[in-house]
Amino acid sequence: MSLVTVTRLSKQFRKHLAVDDLSFSVEEGDVYGFLGQNGAGKSTTIRMLLTLVAPTAGHISLFGLDLKKERNKILSQVGAVIEKPDLYKYLSAFENLSLFARMSGKKIGRKELYAQLEMVGIADRMDDKVRTYSQGMKQRLGIAVALIHNPRLIILDEPTNGLDPQGIADMRNLILHLSRHLNKTVIVSSHLLYEIEQISTRMLIIDQGKKMVEGTVASLMDPSKTMLEVDLADPQTALQLLEETKWFSYFQKRTNSGLLFQLPKELIPELNRALVNLQIPVLSLQTKTSLEAYFLSITRNKQHVAAFTD
Amino acid sequence: MWQLLQIELLKIFRKPRTYISFGAIAIMVIIIQIALKFDGRSYIEFIVGGLKESLEIPYTHILNGYFVCFVILNLLLIHIPLLIALVAGDSIAGEANMGTLRLLASKPVSRTGLMLAKFMATVIYTALLLIWLACIALLLSILLFGKNDILIARNDALEIIRSNDVIWRYLAAFAFATLALTTVASLAFLLSVFAENSIGPIVSTISIVIVFTILSEMQIPLYDRTVKPFLFTSHMLAWKGFFYSKMGADGSAIPGTIENFRAIGKSSLILGAYIFGFVSTAIIVFNKKDILS
């Protein structure tokens, strides 16, 4: 049985269709990556899963229960961090955690609260007001709030936003820990392909509110779809010279400093040789993963996508 | 529900902004008390007007704690709605602004329960503010000025209420004031649902109270019949009715009586209807609201 089943979900905000006939399912134990550009509809979908936004159409079931009918029963088994971990700045970390623990409907003692703060590494500052915390510490506290009632499903919406590289790495490790050692099911949304690729077992790519693809990360890693960015001194002339060759069929688009090709990995040396033979000075060759290539090929604004996957 | 109410009270009373109102009331009351302590005679002369020429006014008896409290209520109860709006207007919009509303609304508690807890916490805050006002306006005034009969100026006459007939009137007046201020709180609460930061609902509430008060005070016959009876501001000062006694044949106030209890009851019902309307609408709107903050 799927832990989350979303069927033909849509959300219309006046004239803007934010989510369009979206269906997907999340299995127990998955780290489910939810990938899409900013404005693709990820946050709206997540907010519908948490009953913050009412769907215009469609059906959501979690743990085999209808979200509309069994809202409280379902939400007592869900923990979430939605975008920024905003908490009460005038309260301490301990007070914040205690407050939300009481709202979860479960009896949670002082020891458990302390243990949770210790797990996320802020126990030594638990009595300090949240207004004195760094973004990373707030994020850790947000995670503690999401986990305090021991939920089966954890939803993290853009959890690495605003974090420094160390914070991002810590978050990644925490998600993997939750999945591998605590057997939690995690839905994690991001606009960063690299992030999703590293932690997800299954993923969904959405664009303009529509499902583009859903599947295991491994199945999307198609070696025939390597993306190669070639930096050239004079891309325009190079493009003219390549127009008459077989390599033009692999050409995707111009980039700021060169040309982008999509081709099987084994053809890369041959392409390099062809460019040299045509007396085109090659400054560098940079491959992107097949998943990136896939993402690039299915999302609408290729220039933009290339920019944020670099 | 009790758990949610405790949480909401904790949030209200851990917020520094909450204490602005308590501080402001204390400062205003003490300023009035100081003024009356040093020059209460001028104020009494102002109240009795031309009667001072024909009557011998016992200024020292009149200037007592009960009288001072009555003066304070007259001067302050019209302004306290502004302080109530500070907290009530912040109840939902402040959470939306902080980003905590989405966290609250994704917890396994119903939105209606959440709203009722928030509203009840606001009512408790309002009641505590009035208890605070009662403590410093009544008890501190008694301490500073002593107790005696109270002189009440009415449109056409002066009324004297015996000192042993006063306390119950104050209790009733404070209870009524709580109802009146809860009406303002419920208006701010409703406006708070529509906003994503607390400035909007606070300013809007204050504006509405000011406009309605002006309309209530306007002497235009058409409005007297059609609009005024239905404005909540027309009923907010009905607490004064508890100090208007029935008059005996000798023209003195009859202890333990209220001249027009029916009017007070009617005002209470109208304010209650406003509260019910504002809070119900707030709950309905919030239940349908997409939380995007």
C-alpha cells in the first residue's frame, strides 16, 4: 500500500493554474524527491498535503485514509518543515518545541524534548530566545519540531534554503539518517537537482504544475543522455562549421560561453577530436549527469534550468 | 481546547507588546489621579457648572476614590479599544507575518478549535486588562482619596449614590465594559483573518471605531432612528447606566436600583450579536482560507 496517494490533483488561484491534474504516489520508506523550478507548483502541492491549501479538484489519501475526512488523524502522523522554519522568536527553543509538541496530540515529556534538541544539536542553547539563533539553528529547531511526535511521514519543503554548505551537508545526512536508521518516509522538495539526486530513492519532476516524470532515480539515469557543455573561444563560428557534420544532430543550444550537446558518453572523445580537426579551439569540456540532461530536456525554460543546475 | 487555550495565553503573555497596554493604562490612570489630587476642585466645579452658585458643594467629600474611579472610566473607556486592537489584531495576522500560521494550521487540531482558542485568549486578555484597570482605578483611588458617596452628573441633574451602594455598580460596569471591549476585540480578530501583517487590522479596527463613534455622537435625526441604534459604538458606553438609579419621591437615588435596566440589557444583546457575528464570520473565512504565508 502506498503511504501517500495523490490522484488528479489541481489547484487554481484565480486565473493561475498552479497544479494541473497531478497524480503520484509515495511508498513507505521512500525518500521521495519533489523536483521542479521555482513556481513549478511544488510548495502548493505540499501545502495541499498538509491541508493548508484546499485543492480545486482531485483526491489525496495518506496512510490509506482520506485527507479530507480524517485530517487530524492523518496530521498527527505527519511532521513538516515548510519553506523557512519560522518559529516564535520571543520564546526559547525549548518553549517552542514544547508548545508544538503539545499541539501534536501526544504526551511528550521534558526528557523527550531535551533528547530531540540534543539530536539536532541545539540542546546547549535550548533556553536562548529563538531570535538569537542563526538560520542553520532555526532550521535544526524546525526539524526538531517536525520530528518531536515521532511521525511516520516527514515533509520537507526546500529544507536547504538559506543554509551554508555545512548546513546543507548536515541536512542531507539528517534526511538519510531518518530514512535509513529510523525508517521514516520523507518527501523532500527542492529546485536543486543535485540535492534531490543525492538523497532520493524515487522522484517526481513537475513543471508548470504538471507531472513530467515519476520514478526511481536509477531508472532516470540513462547513460545515453549525457549532456556535454563545450566552452569555445568562438561558439558562433564553431556552430557554423558543425552545421555540415553529424555532430549537429547532437547539438542542443548555445550557452554563454559555448555549445551544449546531448550524446552518448562514449562519443565525447570523438566529438572532441572532430572539433580539433575543424580547428575549433576547445577551452573546456564539462559533462552533466544524465539526470540533469533529462531534467533539461523536459522542463520548459532550458536556459534558466541550465543556469541553476551548474 | 484547554490545551490550545493555554498555548495561546502563553503566546500572548510572553510577547512584550502585550504589556504596552497594561503600562499605558497605568500611566494614564496615575496621571488623572495626580491631576485630581492636586486640583480636583476645578474638575468638580466644571461638572457641577452653574449649580455651584446656588448650592454649597462639599468638595472634600465629593473628591473620593469612587468618584475618581468614575472620572477615570469616563475618560479612558473610550480609548481602551485602541489598546485591545493591538493584541486582537495581531492574533492571526501576526502569526501569518511571522510564518508560524502554516505550522499551526498543519497540526492535528481543527481550524475552528484554533480560532476559538485564539478568541478566548483575546477575551481573557481583555478581561485582565479591565481587572488591571479596576485595580488601579478603583483600589488605588480608594487608597489615595478614601471612600464616600459618589456624585454623578446626569443631563438634567446631579445624583448622589451612597458609598455602600457603589461597589456592585462598579462590578457590573466592569463586566459590561468587558463585553463592550470584547466587541472591539472580535472586530479586530475578524479583520486579522484577512491580513498578513498586524498593522492593517489594528489600524482598520481603530479607524472603524473612530468612524462609528463619530456617527454615534452625530446629532442628525435621520441617523438617530436608522443608523445609531445599530452601531456597536452607540452601546459601548451603556455601562454608565449602572450608576443611574431610580429616583424616590424626595428626589434622592433609591439604593440598589437601576433606572433603565432594559436599555442596558438591550445594549448587551446588541454587543453580543456583534461578537457572535464577527467571530462566526472570522471562523468561516479562516476555515476556507488558503494559507500561503
